[in-house]
Amino acid sequence: MLPWKSIITIDKSDNRPVYLQISDGIITEVMKGRIMKGLKMPGSRKLSELLGLNRKTVIQAYDELMAQGWLEIQPTKGTFIKKTLPEVRHQPLGGAVNHVNTGVQKKTVSKYDIPRGEFIIDDGTPDYRLAPIDHLLKTARSISKGVIGRAVLQGNHFFGEVTLRKNLATYLSSTRAINGSPENILITRGSQMAIYLAFATLLDRGDRVVVGELNYHSADRAIESLGGVLSKVPVTSDGLDINAIEKAAQKNSIKALYITPHHQYPTTVTMPVENRMKLLALAERYDFYIVEDDYDYDYHYKHSPILPLASIDRNSRIIYIGSFSKILVPAIRIGYMFASERVINSCGQLRMLIDKMGDPIMERALAEMISSNEIDRFLKKAINHYKIRRDLFCGLLKQGLGEAVDFMKPEGGMAVWVTFKNAKIADLMLETEKLGLSLKIDLYKGYENACRFGFASMTPDEIRANTDMLIKAVRNC
């Protein structure tokens, strides 16, 4: 039997729950190749005895690993590490880290119109009416009037306010199993700045970047504005097509890959663990970076979110990007990047050229809200609201349109990817405008009958009113 007590180390002073520390330890050993796929796991009672823990804690850990896709149950035989996981073969880091540069190429960024109206369905934004804005602003005012405020306002903060970087390092460890120091973190003005800085640091003109055929438009524009060449691969029910990524890497050298694996943007599908491990292996084999945009990690309604790629990255291949704008409101521009110190230093120096001070008072206020668990309390409330809204929106859409519409109810996020059998989205937008409903959504070339509808920003009454108009517009198309 494996030395489980040595493999799994528990730190009860850690903010991360013990059952998640157990699952983290097992995942780490699988990624290191010391726990092989197909291995039979000890029973929950036996493992709890070996670790000196309550059996319920071990059962929770097994349930978490099952939900994350690492374990499988074979009837009458027991619980096993999933056999379909790819083999783990570690390779040297290679030259990827040496591809960093600070040259920025200029290119005009195209603009697109955003329809306005009294009644709105967007493509997936939070409800600012639920957000703890009053608490944030009250904290910021308190800080600005005191001794701390004067200290915070002095000096440069282009890497981000130091307390926020420290608290965020702890927060990422306890919520996402991403372990690092404040030196691995850069605070940005939202995730869009982080995306831009990442690619501005990585790319030379003409470098190829793999993206989904369906992708976040702003990321595509950022890459192209910096001289990058988009290499598009299909999006499947499991996220980006892994085989197509490998073929793209074999055909032409690629510098980086942009991905939203938790809830692929815009389709909302989740990449399973097996594919995540394969993707990391491809990054090693073909020497490229992965820019992981985890824009709405916190919103999951069925079980715990699948941990980010960055949590199983062992060779600094991942540049992980997140944002508090989906927790607060889009106007509060606080995002962040987690990466190797070399990447962070390069991005920080580049950020200094465009925004030397940042927003230190607001960043320090957010740091206080993280340490006081105010962010966690808000998220629990928001998740309950958004789950109700998701269920209501999906139910009304299916009830009103039946076979004329096709979608999967998402397990997380703030939007639904919807395909209409007969209605084109461009025509639908014109019809909804006639009824007084504005669709603040993107159009996707080659997918004229599909789009992304957000549910989170609408109250239940607003969902009923807006969905009623949407259904009428579909019938008019």
C-alpha cells in the first residue's frame, strides 16, 4: 500500500478545507506520476484511519475528486483513479520562458455597436444590485481618511497594492489550489488589461496563437492588435478540440494558446480533467504558453468548480487571469494575473508605461474584504440568486419555444448558449428592438442561429418580462 500519510499532508491552520487538501494532495501525486491511473484507492474508512481524520472528511474528498473527474467507481470492485487519464511524462521547460518581450505593435481596434433599451438581455454580466458595492466604498472611504490611506497613496503601485497581492495569494490557494507568493501576482485594471499585457509580453509580430473557432472577441482583437496570428480550432462539447490543437502545433510553431476551460466563452462548456492534462502535455511537447482566462470561476451550481489548469501546472506554462469585476460590477476594474515571476516582472514593467499608480485605495479596500471573508459571504448569496434565475430563464425559454430552440442548461456561469432552429440572431435583434427589448450580445460569424444569453443580471420579474418579449420576437422571425 502507498504511504498515504506521507503523500497527503494536512495543515489545519490552512484556510483551505481539509477535504480539499486531501483531494489536492492526490491530484498532485497523479500529476507527478507517483499515483498511476487505474490505481485502486483505499476505502474511505481505511484512509480516514491512516490519516487520523473523520471518515466524513475523506468521503467529501472522494466526492470532490469524483466531481472533478479524477476518480471512477467500478461496481463491486471499489474506487479507482480514472483509467482514461493520459500518461504523465514530464519534459524540460524548454525555451518558452525566453519568448518574453516588451515590444508592442500598433493596430486599430475595431468597434462594435451595443444596442440600448429599457429592457435588456446581455451576454452574461453580474447583477450590480446584489454586489457589496456599499461595503466596498465604505471600506475605501475609511482607508482613505486614515494613516493607512496616506501610506497607500504614496509610491508606485504598478504591480498592485501590496496587501491585495498578499491576500490574493492566500485566497487563490484556499479557493483554487493555486499556490504561489505575491511575487507571482500582478493586479490589473480588469481582466482585459491582463489579457493584453500577457500577449504583449509573449508575442512577436507574426507569432501564432491558438484560439477557439468560437472565442471571446476582445481576446481575439487584443492578439491581432499585437501582431499575433489567430490559429482557430473547433469547439466541441468538451471545449477546445485537443486533437486539432496538436495538429495546429505540428503544422506551424505556435507561441501561445488562449482558453476559457471552466466555462468556454461563449458556449459555456467545461473541459474535462483528461483533456486538461493532455493540453498541459502538448504545451510541454510543442513549447507554448497557455493563457487561462478564468472569468467566472466562482459561479457553479451543481458541485464544486473544476480546479483551474493553473492548479495542476508544474512547469510554469500557465498565465492565469481572473477578475473581481464579475463579483463586484464591471465598472470596478480590478483584475489579476498569476504566473511565473519572470512573466509577472515583464508584464509589470510594461504596465508601468500605461498605468503607474493603479487604484491603490480601492485595491486595499478589496484586500480588506477578502481577509474579512466578505467576498465569500457575497458569493454564497449571489450563487443562490443566480441558480434560481438560471432555472427560471431556461424553463421559460423551453416552455415558450419547445423544439424551436436548442440549449443545455449550464452547470455554472451567468449565461446560456442558445441555438434557434429557424431564427437568425441578426433578424432576432431587429424584432426584439421593435418590442422594446435590447439584446446586448455578440454575433458570431458562421453561427448565425446561435448566441449567448445572460440570465444573472435580471431579477425573476425581469426574466419573465424579457423572455416573454424574446419568445414573441422568435415567433415573428
